[in-house]
Amino acid sequence: MLQSFKLAIKAILSNKIRSALTMLGIIIGVAAVIILVSIVSGYMGQMVEQFEEMGVNKITIFCRNMNTRHIDDDDMYKFWDEHPTWIDSLSPTVTLSSAIAKSGSDNLDSTTITGVSEDYLDIMKYKVEEGRNLVYADVAGRSSVCVIGSYVANTFYGSAEKAYEDTIKINGKPFTIVGVIETQDEDNFEEGGTDDFIWIPYTVATKMNRNGFINNFVMNSTDTLYTEEITEALEEKLSNVFKNDRLYNVMANSSIIKQLNQSIGTLTAMLAGIAGISLLVAGIGVMNIMLVSVTERTREIGIRKALGARQGVIMQQFVIEAAVTSTIGGVFGIAIGAFATKSIGAVMDIKANPTVWAVLLSFGVSVAIGLIFGYLPAKNAARLNPIDALRVD
Amino acid sequence: MSDPLIDIRNEYKIYIMGNEQVYANDNINLKIDRGEFVSIVGKSGSGKSTLMNIIGALDKPTSGKYFLNGRDTSTMSDDELADIRNKTIGFIFQQYNLLPKLTLLENVELPLLYAGIKVKERRIKALESLSKVGLKEKYNQYPNQLSGGQQQRVSIARALAGSPSLLLADEPTGALDSKTSGDVLNFLKKLHSEGNTIVMITHDNAIALEAKRVVRIHDGKIIFDGDTESYATEFQISH
Ligand SMILES: Nc1ncnc2c1ncn2[C@@H]1O[C@H](COP(=O)(O)OP(=O)(O)OP(=O)(O)O)[C@@H](O)[C@H]1O
Ligand SMILES: [Mg+2]
């Protein structure tokens, strides 16, 4: 066995260019598997992470309300009452379109103004830095109060403390700032960024909007286990109201993540398959070279057989030679693939790491290729008749 | 031990060429005892190599029986033949047939390797064998660094390494000049005097006469089998 490995290395070294070219096929194949699989799963994994950050329990409802068919906050709160164990929190979200917010004489052009309930803070997983969150009384009493993002506080008031209890005018109407939210995203701390927002009670927002409809709701489920049941129940309810599924949409983060994960699986399997074809071609290359090698060494095989080498010994020698060739190719391929994955990941700004299974799979496949595609030539060699083999010069 | 080492009975080797049958060996009967030195002689195409392949267990007869060391080889599998070659026969080829990428020591070790002998013992036996042919010092060299005569001596060392029952030489001097041929023949004679059984194939009567017994074949048939003196007389060759 050890002897066979030594012989294999010797044979590989004795024809360096040919061995290198044979290995090149394996190297490219293995590197391709690793790069494609790792980049794709890194990229998709990042998308999944983003959804997870937004909250796996989050379910969003979009409707296009009309005078004849519409739902309102009472309908949604009734839905919560019907399924108290499923739902943890609920908030309408009413975007104030074409509202003008002013802090003194400064215009807050880029700031998003949203009408929400007291639950919205929890759903978004934000925290109050200064003052308080909106409370039920604000919503029920339609108070002219607001909670603002830290960008608004810092830019127009200097700091959260200074902004607290000051006022903002929205469409000329003054709102008292009762709270400031902690900075959410340092990297995006700019105009129109994550922290550039104003929340007011949704009851106030609906009044300020001309048509008074609530088109969007967000809720958190108590557990992702209920995602499907909630989605189904909501869709049934909305379908009864709207009679047309183009007028509403229910989107659960956990099902999106699930779907994403499924597509990652399919996509990576597909790419691995495509790269696998190049490995197959490489395997045929190995077989080709081994067949040549057997033909060239017919005389050697004849001598060995005459001296008493059994078929198995000859077979082993050639199979090991093929396996060693493709394994060396595989190791280089893994190294190059891993390096390329890191570099491409860095350039594309993706957290791409050569996945363990891609490395193991492609290593296994390259060893297997050596064994499988070395088998036929090795068998030819082992079956050679020593007399015929000795006659060849 | 009364069995002959080689016992060939009614052996035929027939090759089919198109619709023609070539009787390369045509009813051969031959017994060779342990300790004999026999040459098999004949013209080109007479069937010498065919017979040597049978004797060497490299090939199986078309019909007839071949008992080597009392065992019938005609029913053996490929691997069984390999084993019996390994244990009972030491081959000396015309073209030496050394492996160019192995050192002399590794070449001589080969039959021992296939016999499953451990590294250490293999090394000792191979070196012993090389020193018998006077090439122990060159053990780490490669065949192409040696002269033809030296290479043939390495191949004899390889044949001797496993202490086989039979040394089988096919035209052992065919590729050598007359002086080195003489050296190799003297060496074979010495091995015979030490008790080795030797079968030597040659087309050259002068070389055939170096043995103790001569078997002459013609068109696949044995036409003479007797001691060297009567062969020389019958075929009127000056000894
Ligand atoms: N594999 C084969 N297929 C067909 N015919 C063969 C084969 N081997 C040998 N022969 C024929 O058998 C006959 C004997 O051949 P063989 O090789 O035994 O002769 P030889 O005495 O060794 O001759 P040489 O001195 O030239 O080596 C020849 O006619 C040859 O053509
Ligand atoms: Mg011949």
C-alpha cells in the first residue's frame, strides 16, 4: 500500500507537465464548486439575516381600501381579540403623504411621518432614549404629541434632551415631542436614513390624511409557529372584505425567510451541479491520462506480472495513481477556491466563507473521481497478458 | 521428491490465424528434474518462446497438461499463476527487462515484494543476491547507468532473489557481445554447479552446448532430447 503511494508519486513526478494539466481540470472544477456555492450561500444568507433583523415574528398587511370595501383599525383589533394567543402586538401604520413638518423655520423635507399605535415601538424593537413612548391615551385621545428619531433630535434640536418637550409643526399644527428614540443605525445616520422619522398617533394621522383610510398594519406573532395560521386567517378575513386578492397582501417575515432558505438550497444545489459537470469532465481527463499511462507502461506491467504481481496489486497501483493525482488537484482546488471566495466576497462586500460542506463535498468528489475514472484503466492494466505485454518494446 | 520439477504431457499450443491453425507447440512431452541444466534450441519460429511461456507459467497450453513442482498449471487462475511464477521461477530475459525508474536494489526486490516479504528482509536478501553477481556496490544506481552485461547480471540477481526452484533464461546472451556472453554463461554454469535447475532457450547451437542436456525443437515438435555429447555428434557440431 505504502509502496503503491510512493510509486504513484514517482509516476506523477516523472511527467510533471502532463500531471499538472490533468490536475488543472480537477483544480478548476473543485474551485468552481467552492466559489459558486460559497458566494451564493453567503449572499443569500445575508438577505436572510436582514429579514431576521427586522423580526422573524413580524407580519405586515397591505390593503387598498375603497369606499365600498375597506377595513379599519376596529376590524384588526377585533381580529386580535378573536385570536389572543397568536398575536403579541399590533399597530396600524399610516404614512402622512405630502405633510410638511417644520421645526421653527427649518423644513424637515426628508423625514418620514407615520401614524402608529403604542405597540409600534415593540414591533420595531426600538428603545426610547429620552422621554416616553406613545401611550394608549395619546391614541384614544388623538393627542397632538409625537415621538421622533434621534437624527431629527440631533439635527434640529442639538440633542435628545433639548428636543424633549419642544414642538414640531406638522401642516401648521404643533405637536409636542414626548420622546426620542435611540439611534438605530450609525452607518445610516443621515437625511432620509433610518433615524429620520416622526411618529404620531395613528388616529391623528388618519384625520390629517384626506381619505382617512388605514392601508397598512404590522403585527408581531407570539411565536413563529403560528405564522401560517395567522396568515391564513388574515387572508380569509381580507378576502371576505375585498373579494379580490389583488387588493390586499399579507407578508410574514418568517415565511419569506423560509422561502429564501429553500431557494438558497435549490440554487446552491443547481450551481453545485453545474460545477459538478466540470468535475465530471475533469474526471474524464484523468481517465484519458491513465489510459495513456497504462499503454505507455505495458512493458512495465508485463514485467511486474511475470515476476508474480497479482491483478489486485497492479490494479491498486494505477487506481492509487489516479486517486493521488485527483486528490492533489482537489487540495489545490480547495485552496484556490477558498482564496478566491474570500477575495470575491471582499470585492462584492459579502460575508462569503467557503462552506464546510462545499469543501468536503468537492474533496470527496475529487477523490472519488480518481477512484472511479482510474478504475477502468487500472482494470485494463491488471488484465494485461504478461506475454503480450513483454513483447511490446 | 521423486516428481520431476517440470512434467509436460501431450502439450499443444495452437494459434488461429484467420482460417489457418498454427501449431506453435505440437505434442510436446518433456520432463526435467531438479538440478538439471537444459538448453532448448531451435530455429526462429520453431516454437521455443511458446514453450518457454508454458514452462514459465506465463501462458496455458491449448491442450495437454503441465505439472510444475507437481501442481497442474493448466487449470490455474491468473492470480494463481502469478503466485506460482513468483515462488518457483526466476526469469532471465534477453532484453534484461529491468524497470528503468527503479534502482538496482528496488529491481531485485520486486519478486520479494510480490511474495509479501517485509522491507528489512527484502533489503537483506536483495543485497545478498546483488553481491552474488558482484554488483552490490552499485545497488543505488539505475539500470541505464550500467553496461549490457552488468544489466543482465542484475536481472540474474533478480531471478535468484526469491530462491526459485527453476531459473528460466530466454536467449540470455542474445543482446551481449561474445566476451560478456561468455561471462554470463560461466555464471550460469556456476549457479548450476551450486545446485540450481536451469532451463536456457537459445537459437545458437554453440551456446546450447554449454548445458548438460539439449532439447531441440523444430516446427513445434521435439526432434532431439539427450545429453550434450550425443547432440554434438548427431548434429555434427564441433564441441
Ligand atoms: N500470439 C501468436 N499468435 C499467432 N501466432 C503466434 C503467436 N505467437 C507465436 N506464434 C507463431 O507460433 C510459431 C512459434 O513462435 P515462437 O515465438 O514460439 O518461435 P521462436 O522459436 O521463439 O522464434 P524466435 O527464435 O524467432 O523467437 C511461429 O510460427 C509464430 O508465428
Ligand atoms: Mg522467441
